[in-house]
Amino acid sequence: MDDTVATERDFTSRWHTPPNFRIAAELIPFKRAFPDAGHVLDVVRKDPETRIAILGGADPAVRTARSAAFRAAPLDEIATWPFRLVHFNLSRFYDGLLCDFQDQIMIPWRTFLSSQGFTWQRCAPTLFLSTHGSSSTYHADNSHGLVWQIEGTKTFHSYREPDRVVSVDAAIRSEITAEHPPPHEATDRQSIRLRPGDLAWSHILTPHWVSSESDLAMSVTISHGGLCHQGSYALREAALRQRWDTHPDEPWLTDLRNTRY
Ligand SMILES: [Fe+2]
């Protein structure tokens, strides 16, 4: 499946129900400008809020040694290690590495959403860097995501009909999270291959996983919590909020305290 949302009308009609979709570059108004992945890796790896997972079949002692050396080892060497790096708080770099990010990306994107009748409670970017052969976990997020592939190639996997595979309740309770997806029919899977400059929409509370297919792949996902179009939530977000009505201790833990999901 490779349908692409290319018009504002398509976007405002497709955003509130799965499946995910590719977005035509010309629809998104922000200038795709970002420092190169090697430089980003070199700066971000030293930040204490950076999360790094060393992957691969190397023995545990090797993975432990690589984890310890990650912040100081030569970049060329790190690029040969299977790893994934995530940073949920890019505002830490707004006065340096990402000094243009607000003006060039976030403000135009928020302006676009507003102009199309959207409102939201949270809107924040997350950085993902990974190497060939590495993969994200299998999970679902409490937010809609605009996925922007910046450098290298990744494939964003999800299901064509997530309602047939995972109930909203199971996704809300995070029961599905695992290192790898469960066995499934290839025909049920929706895989969107993302090359530099490509964009995709990740629907709230739908299971997904991402595989990296280049030496160094970098993407940013802008996540949106409480996204509404003309006053209406997507169905899966409405289910989440109904759950919070009956479990009022949970929003604090899963949404309001953590800007990252
Ligand atoms: Fe995700």
C-alpha cells in the first residue's frame, strides 16, 4: 500500500482513522533543513538525556563495552555498531545545534495545523538515529506522529487494519510493547519506505515498528497529543480519554507528565 495524502482536504479527512499514510512533500510547508546526521550524532550522544540501546548479536560483554564507550568512541567506529538512539527533549539544543528548528520547522508546522482547523494539547519533536539492521521496539504511542525522514532509509511498519490485530484497550494499556512484532501475515502489514525528505503519518495508539536500512538513518517525529479537528478527537484518542475518565490517576502518568508520547 503506498497511497499518498497530497492535499489539505485529504489530510483533514484521513487523519482521524487508520491506516497510516505517506504525505506528499509539497503539502508540508516547512523547510526541510537539519544538520547532517554525523554531526547530530556527535553532539547528541554526549547529552545526558539521550537514550541509547546497543543492539545485535554480539555477546553481552561487547554490548556493555560499547554502551560505556558510546559517548567518546570515534564516530566511524560507532557507525558500524547496531544501535538506536532516541532524544525526547530537543529543546535542549535550541540554542546551539538546532537553533533554526523553531523558525524553520515547528512554527510553520503549527501554523499549518491551525490553518486547517486543528487544535492540540502537546506538540513536540523526538529525534531518532539508528544504524543498518537495527529496529525500534514494537509499540503504540499516545500521540499522532508526523514522521520526517531526514537522512538514510527506514521503513515504517504497521497494519493495514489495526482494529483487526490489536484492540484499542490493549494498546492503551501498553500490553503490546515488545522488542519485535508478533508473527503476522505479510498481507496484513503496511510498510512505508522512507527516504530522505519523505513524510508519513503515524496514527495514535496503532502498533508499529521501524527498521533501519542504511549505515546511519535519522528521522524526527513531531508528536501530537490531544489533537482535535474542529473539536473532534480521532476515535482511538476518544477511547483513551474515556479510559482516563474511569481511571483518573492514569493521565498524569501517561500524558500530562510525559511530553514525549
Ligand atoms: Fe512510535
